[in-house]
Amino acid sequence: MEIDLKLIRNTLVVKIQGELDLLVAEKLRREIDSKIQSQQIKNLVLNLEKVSFIDSSGLGVIIGRYKRMNAKNGHMYIVGASPAVEKILFFSGINKLVPLYRSEQDIINI
Amino acid sequence: MNVKNYVRFEFKSLAENVSFARSCVAAFASQLDCTLEDIEEIKVVVSEAVSNSIIHAYENRCNEKIMVMVSIMDDRSLEIVVEDHGKGIEDIEKALEPAFSSDSSRTGLGFTFMKSFMDEMEVFSQPGEGTTVRLKRRFKENEQKAYA
Ligand SMILES: Nc1ncnc2c1ncn2[C@@H]1O[C@H](COP(=O)(O)OP(=O)(O)O)[C@@H](O)[C@H]1O
Ligand SMILES: [Mg+2]
């Protein structure tokens, strides 16, 4: 799995490639947390376009990061989830807390 | 009910092996000519059961063993058994509750996915002995084949 972190002003964009399971959940959590600890980050965008698989270990990281962003009055967005990934996200109800978008451009356009 | 085909494999309790186990079961299950969506669900189910053995049963100790057995029955059903010899579950009823987890950083949705994506789920566990999860899913007769 590859994790690409990009900081655009007060927004952290995290692009993930590969399968989001137990093996990578911990690494992803650490990488995101080391960045969002900083006060200046107000928005977290998770780009899942290249994620081919997710299970409850991956979901745990997403829900945990949502709680952190929420605690600091920040926002979180999920982008580009495939139908298979989206099904798992819907199942957990995370879509009621975190808005899902087709592409990064769609967030900018709102 | 006769077993038409089966595969049985055992591996070390390493997180690297979770993807190996689900891909292996998915490849075997594709003999059933089920849909891609079915295969995706089977992958999630195996991932959940095997991850539970690694994290909960063995508490991330990597020198332990996990066994997976997959069978295809005569009636086009798929049976998956995941077995560990870890710490076992004290209160199975509680463990099966949606969103229950003994670890606050987890979602507690593993068993919920297994139950939702399969037709049957049975959990046998003995504290100090280990846990066996047995999952079963029936697939309808492939229509194209039926008319051929
Ligand atoms: N193989 C296992 N060995 C021991 N305990 C287990 C096992 N599988 C599940 N459990 C227990 O059942 C609980 C619920 O499991 P699950 O629904 O997968 O949620 P999670 O893995 O997120 O905790 C776990 O928190 C754990 O306490
Ligand atoms: Mg679990």
C-alpha cells in the first residue's frame, strides 16, 4: 500500500493506494495522526480512488480520524470510493458523518 | 451433503497473511461461478475472521497458527472454517453484538459483516483453548448453466 500526504493550506489530502486492511491500518493511522495533530489543519480529505479493498480494520482508521477532526472542529471528506468500498462504508454508517464525493474537484466546487 | 471440492491451509499469525488468506479463498470460491460482488463479500468475511485470530486470539503474537478450510458442496454452497488456538471468547453472545469490541480503537463490526454476508455463522469458542468460526453461503444454480 502507498500513502501520499499533501498539504494544501489548511487541508490535508491523503491518497491511499492498495488494500486497506489490518496490515496497513496502523501505518495509515500513524501517518495521518502525525499531521493532523497540528492545529492549523482544519480539513482532512481521504482519497480512496485507488483503494481496491477495505474491511473493518480500515473502517476503524477512518472512524477514528473522523472523531479526531470532529474534536478539533475540523471537517473530513471521503473521495472516490469504488462501489465495493462504498458498500462497506455505507454498512458502517460512516456516510452519515462524513460526506462522500466522486472526485477532489467536486469538493472544491461546492 | 457431499463435499465436491475443498482446500485447507495453515499459516503464521502475521498481518501479511490476511490478504493471502482472503485472495486464496476468493480464488477457490470462483469455481462456483458466482458474481464479482459475491467474491468481494467473501473476501471481507475471510479478512474479518482471520484478522480476529491475529489481533484478539493471539494478541498480535506472530508465532502462532491459523487454519482455514474452504469447501464447495454438491448444492453449490460454500463453507468457510477459520480456526485458531488463541485465548478464546468468554462471552460469545456479547462478542456477536453489533459494534461490540473489547478494543476501544476498533469498530466491533467484524462479526456483523460475517453474519450479513453469509447465510449461516456459528462460533465455537473455549477460553484458553481457541475459537472456530464456521460460515456458510448458498449460491443459486447458475441460470446460464441450467439452460445449457
Ligand atoms: N478469534 C477470536 N479470539 C478471541 N476473541 C475474539 C475472536 N474473534 C472475536 N473476538 C472477540 O469478539 C469481539 C468482536 O469481534 P468483531 O466483531 O470482529 O469486532 P472487533 O474485531 O472490531 O473487535 C472482539 O473485540 C473480541 O473481543
Ligand atoms: Mg474483528
